[in-house]
Amino acid sequence: MSGRLKAEGCRLKVGNSGAACWALLVATSLMMSAGHALAADELQRREEQAMKAAVARVAPSVVRIETVGGLERVGQVLIGTGPTTGLVVSAEGHIVSSAFNFAQKPDSILVTLSDGSRHAAKLVATDHSRMLVLLKIETEAKLTVPEAVPLAEMRVGQWSLAVGRTFDAGQTNLSVGIVSALDRIWGKAVQTDAKISPNNYGGPLIDIAGRVLGVLVPMSPDGTGEMAGVEWYDSGIGFAIPLAGVVQVLPKLVQGQDLQPGVLGVNLKGADLYGQATTLAAVRATGPAYKAGFRAGDVIVEAGGQPVTRPAELKHQLGRLYAGEKIKLVARRGDGRIDREVELADKIEPFDFPFLGILPMRPLAGEKAAGLVVRYVYPDSPAATVGIKAGDRIQAVGGTEVESADSLAQKLQNLAPGEPVQIEVRRGSETLLLRPILGRLPESLVDELPPAHAAVEPPVAPDKPGETEPEQPQVGVVALKIPEFQNECLAYVPESYDPRVAYGVVVWLHAPGGLKQDELIELWKPLCQQHDFILVAPKATDRTKWQPTEGRFVRRALDDVMKNYTTDPSRIVLLGQEGGGAMAYLVGLASPDVVRAVAVVDSPMPRLVQVPETEPVHRLAFFTTLATKSETTAAVEAGIKRLRAMKYPVTVKEVGEQGRSLLTDELEALVRWFDALDRL
Amino acid sequence: MSFCSHRFSIRRLAVSPAARLGACALLSVSLLCVALEESLSAADSFAAVIAETQPKMVKIYGAGGPRGLESYQSGFLISDQGHIVTVWSYVLDTDYITATLDDGRKFEAKLLGADPRLDLAVLKVEARELPHFELAAGVPGEAGNRVLAFSNLFGVATGDEPASVQHGIIAVKTRLDARRGTFETPYHGSVYVLDAMTNNPGAAGGALTNLHGELLAMLGKELRSAQNNIWLNYSLPIEELRSSIEQILQGKFRPGEDKTTTKPVDAIDLAQLGLVLVPDVLDRTPPYVDLVRADSPAGLAGVKSDDLVVFVGDNLVHSCKGFREELSRIERDSKLRIVLMRDQELVEVEIQPVAEQKK
């Protein structure tokens, strides 16, 4: 058909030529078109043949895996029991597969080889960095080991064929695509646009010659764990772990050694992966970076021989490395350069927040501060033990000058409970040198607190009449409109709001049944005024329950308030009751960059939430009520145990046998606890 | 990039005949060759087949399903008299079915017949001289073949707009009942599984062809595997459908017995074998043997307590429930072959039910 159309087009083009050559032209162009059509067919036939030959070449190494028993769900994903795929990597019976296939921790594993023989398999080791498993079957026969494509030969754009053995044991299944990218998922994977799914996870991604590019796995640049990336199945975004790399770590796996991603034990300043900041905000004393000599304040400028200016570049260098591997890091410290090799660790002990035992006074914006004035000293704290008193001015810690509460916090986040610290305190005309031993963050509530800042003078009216005052954000009861979301959101900003004062934020996540605006405001108005808080009360679309997807709306409402008012980043709190409490956990644990406390009333922590590791720079505390004989008692206690195991401070308030709302005096105590979240 | 490689290789293959012709023709002809060659690519070779095939496609509109299910599907012509093959679905469950041809003409379609076992229906519109597939010219395909899928997925095309076309390969040719209980569909024959996302709302009843435009199969409905919870893109080979279509066309069609679901009246059971499994407390309790009577058929065959039953015949069993289900498909007095896992070893045993236990 296209041949015909082409020929007609030609005739039009050459229509002015002499009549003599007319017949010849038409005849020739028709013949040529036929030649082209044949050539295209021939190409397609050959390509198809090449693909089938490639699959046939690798097929003897592609096995079918079936499992019996184990969990039915991992996280929120229903685990299938369908067959999956594996790839032979040793003639003696070693087989690699995707860890996804084993997320349900099966009781028994059965492998069917390409010749149809069945074997029981043992799980030998797991690679937690690449999300692979190594299996072993006992067999007399020598298995066929496929050829791996060397990393240097892989090219974006080359054919890539994904092979599984899941529909029938006797034949493979195939999906065709190209290599979309190399060095994906922080340097660990090859990306393909072939359709990757449980139908071929664990199987090989091969080139047109039948050599193996990699082992197919679900993966996600953000998530970790066996299930991360499964939501991208069949989407044209698929990943394979280069077999050439697997071969290198195979001896370790064969010996039953699990492999872990390598960690440095540092925190960077700023949460933006692509921001221009590789300054170490915290270096964990138990971590390898600290042992190699790196300290907070150092700026990483080079990693693994590559210049580094953004956190993402550092992550890219680290991502491919296993625990036990070494990386050369170069850091700038003042005018000097630190150049060290660091052996990465498999894990860092959870960070335990150290505690001096004071509350700082909060200077007003623009107020000249020299050192940190102590607002309150916790009874029986390290500070109380060495005699620090309210009104003292802390001038230096460990020999470094202290300019503000922030600089003291930064100093402390690189120390651990039990460590001594030297503190220089100015009291009247005296200067004292004290050496308290740091403690742990307290889990108790606090008594009456003195004011956190000097009384605020009303702003001076502008001198010249006619000059308008800068526009003030709304105060009192405010209806917040969050673009994109239909949810309503209420806020209360104290009428005395002054932009020079930093306000904490309490996000109230209501219990099923919604919220009664008037009662809520009446209850919170005096508390907000006394303790400098802004109350934000988002409403669930369905007042009877929160949807986990509404977490984005809650976070946006919080961001909105933080953008428009002067807020204190150390006192951002999520407070929820019953279903609202579950929401507080979900949003809080997903927003460690912003939220400093999660407080819940009558609500267990959802069992499925991931509790992130404690981060020195993101201090997070918890408050929960506990009823002793309620249906949820066990679940609440389990949540507390999980959080404390990760070294989070959890303040527990017992409320009797059955769950209930907080009484007024209990709520007052809770808000004082919120007020004291900037404790150091 | 895949297109680039086509283009590149086509040139290499195409140059020699073109050059030969050019050499023995006028100069203007060789200039023409270059112009032609420039415009040739894989897209051109698909274009011819696609242009020829699209007029054979039909958009079908009928009844909407429960919970807002779409009220349209796809079909294709198999005669110049207006016979249309499509899937049997709720869309056709109405008194008024509309078929829109590729040229935009709308017809009321009559349901000639349906074979629910094959998810197949044949419609007829009153029109003549229509472009169509020759049923007899349908060809088989195999894994690795590149294919084109024509359908009105998501109802994107309306009126005289041509059907949508997708490109992919046959991932595997398999049977839907290869994994019993996996797919909720009446059809249990062989299918082509595709590596393209063809089975979307409205696509069912579309046509699958090879790159020459030859009819391979009819696109199936949306189907999710109960085993691994993912969507399956499949189509029904034309050779599976041909005889039913012909019978419907001849007005002789009689729905046959669905033999795939019949179970024996008197099936084998655990007590008869002398087996007691561990208490079935979970949804998927692994079928471990708790007790075996020594003188029972199972005991005599060598089954021991703590053995895990993994296969009955060639079928993997995941649970006590699955084991009982497999047994219920086996005649009471027939031999039973099972594979057990014992200390990480697979042990195959053959159990011979005892004659006197048969009543």
C-alpha cells in the first residue's frame, strides 16, 4: 500500500520530465518500492530471529521458582503465590533471583530447571543493597552458566530482552525493549523499557546476543525493601542489577554472607538532594566517618575520586557500595583539607539525643543576642547537677562560642549521652566553667514554665502619615484555603500575633466525627496565647474518617502556615485523637524534616508504618495516652516499644482503664510539653 | 532508538537493489532513489499494514456495566457482508447494539450467536463490500513474534476515526488454565500473552495481527491474575475461535459442555488414603502431614509424618485447602502421584488406593 502511494508521489514529482522516460520511470519506481518493502520485511524477520536465538541461548540458565507457605501480605501489598524466575550463576547449582520473590519468607522453595527436573532449594544469602537472593539446589548435573555483558560494553539504546519462566515450566516468556539508562538507582541498576513485572522478576535481561545484562528486580529511587518499585510493574520503567557486578560479590554470597548497603554515619545540612550543600551537619560518633576523622562542619568536596557539590552526587557515589567497602572522601575544613579513606558500615547504632537540661530564652527577631540565656532548668538534669540557674548566659560549649540556641543544639547533636561537656556560663559579672555529663532527653511532662521572651512592646507607628504599614497576615480565627485540595482547614492565630515572636504550630487532627469549631477555639485560645502557638485544624473530607492520602493535604496546610507566619521550627507538633492520631503518626513519620513532635490521644501507632531511624538534625519526640484495659492497650504499648527501641523519647500519660479525651488540666500540661520542645 | 536502528539497517539492506537499478537507469532515477530511501523507515513498513487493517475494525456500543463500566468494545469484520467478531460481554446484553465502521457509518448490529466458553460473539450489520479479514487466512503465532494490536481502547476513536494500534511481541503462548484458579475467566484454552498494554477498557474484541496484517487472534478482556495480582495482556488465537465462528455463521452453533470444570462424582479423599494433615488454621496453611496410618495406602507408599505435600501430579499445592481441592479432581480408584518435601529433599511417591475401600 505504501509502495503504491510512494510511486504516485514520484510520478507527480517527475511529471514535467520528457514523455520518453515516463514509462521507464514509473516502472522503476514501482520496482524499487517493492525492493524496499522486501528489505523492511527481511530486517524484521532477521531481528525476530535474532531475538528468538538470544532467548534460546539464555533459556537453559533460566529456571522457574515456586514457593510454599509464608506471609500473605508484606506491607499493604498482597503477595502472590505465583511462580517466579531465577537465573543460574554456578554450574554447582547456585541461582540468583529477586528478593521480591521471597518477601513473604516462604517455608519451602522449589526450583524447576529448563530440563523439567524439580529440586528443593535453600536460601543461601540475601543482598540487601541490590535486593537479590542467592539460592542453592543439590544437583549432580552441571548447570549452564550464562555469559555476563561487561559493564563497559553496555550502551543506552541497545536491545534488551527480559526473560522469565513463569507461565509454563517448559517455556520462557519474553518482553522486548531497549536499555533506557545505565547507573540508575544511585549507581546500582540498568534501566529498561521492556515490561518488567512479577512475571519476570528474578529472570535475566539479555542483549541481542543472549548475554546477560542483569537480573530483573523491582526498584525505586526513593524506597528500599523488597516491595519498593513493584508499583511500576509493566510501566516501561524497569530495572536490572548488572550480572557482571553480581559475579564479583558471588563468592561472599555463596558463603552465606548477607550483603548490606554501606553507610557513612553522617547527616548533611539541608534536606534538598539537589541543593548546593554537602556540609556535614552531624557526624555520628559510632559511625565510620567519625572514626576516619571527619567532624561536623566539614564540607565534603570529593567522593570516590569524583568532585561533589550536591548531596545527590555523594549519594550516587555511596549508593553502589556495600558495607565493608571503602571510599575515599575529601573534605574542606576551614582552610585545610581532610583526605581519608572510610570503610563503610552496615548500620549505625540509633542516635540517642543528648540532653543538658535547660530551656533557652527565645530572643525576638532583630534582638541582639550574645550567648544563650537560660529560661528554665529541668530539676535533676545534668544542668541542675552542676548548678546552672535560670537567667545564666551560656557563652561557650566545648571551647566553641555559643551564639544562640541553634549553635548549642548543633554542638550537642554531635555528642552522646554520658559524655562530659565543658560549658562556660556568665552569671552577673562572674564567669563559671562547668563540666556536666550529658543525659538523655526526658520523657516526663514539665511543671509551670516562666515566660520564654521579654514582653513585646507594640510596634511603633510609622512616623509619616500616609505610609502604610507592611501587610500583616490574618489573625484570630482564619479559614485556610489550600490550593488543589477540597478539604476545609481552620486556623487560630493569637490576636496578639507579632511577627517578631516565633510561634509554635499545633496541627489538631480531629477524631472521627469531625470538629466543633466554637468549642475547639474556646479551648485552645488561652493556650495558644499563653504559649505562643498557632493552632491549625484541617478537616477530613469524610468527617467520619481520615484517608491516608489526605496526609499530603495536612502537610500542605502546615507548610502554608509556616510560610505566612513567623514560626519556631523546634515546636512544630501534630496532635491527633483516635483516627486523627493514626494520621498524626503517618504524617509525622513521613515529615521528619519539619515535625518535631507527634502527640496522640487514644490511638495506637499504625502497625504498618515504617519508623525511620533517629536523626541528630531532626529531633522528634512522641506523646501518647495509655489506657490500661482498653482494646487498644496492647497495640499502644507495642507502638511505644517500637519507638523506644529506635531511641525516640516517648512521653506516656496513663488515663485509667479505658481510653478518653484529655481533661483541661491534662491538655494544659501537654501544651507546656509542646512549649518545652526546644529543650536542650 | 529502536526506530533509529531500523532506519539504519534498512538503508544498509536497501541500498544494493536501489543502486543496481540506479546504475542502469537515468540520472533522475538515481536521484529519485535517494529521495525514496530518505523517507523509508520502520514506521513506513508498519504504515502500509496499518492502513490496510484499520478499515476492518469496528467500534461497538451497547449496554454499560455495573459500577460505571464502559459501554463499548471493539470488533473486526470477517466478511464483506458485515459479519463482525467480538467478545461476548455485558456490552452486548441489550436490545440495541450499534456498530460504527471505520468510515464512520453507524449500523444497528444483530447478535447472530455467542459462545460464552470462548468469550466469543458474532454480530451482523446490513452492509456490503466491506474490507475484512479472511477467517480462513488466519495464521498461528509463536513466542517472540512481533505483532500489532488494533482496538478502540478507552473509546478514544469515535465516528470515522480509525482504531488505535499498538506494537508489541508475543511474550509466550500458554494456556489460561495452566495455573488453575488463577484467572477468573470462562476461557481455558491457549492464549498469546503480549508484552504491550493491550487489554484495557474497550479493547476487548480487537484484532491482533502479525506485521503482514495477517489475523492472529482476538484481544481478550481485562484480566488480573489471582496469583501475582498483576494485569495480564492476552489474546485468543483465531484457530481456537474458528470452528465456533463458522458454526455460528452457518446457524448450527450448539453451546458445548464445559468439560474443564467437571469433577468426578466420587473423588479421592484424605481419609481413604490414611492421611491426616496438620490443623488448617491459616488461609494458606502449608500441607504438612501430621499422621499416617501405617497400613493405609499412604503409609504403604512411604508417606511419613512431617512430610510437606508440594505437588499432586504436576500441580503445585500451596495449602491444605489447595491439596483437598486437587484431590477432589481425581477419581476415587485412580493412582495418585504426589511429590513430598522431606528434609530439603523431594520424594515422589505413588499411592495405590486399596480395592476393598472402594464401595
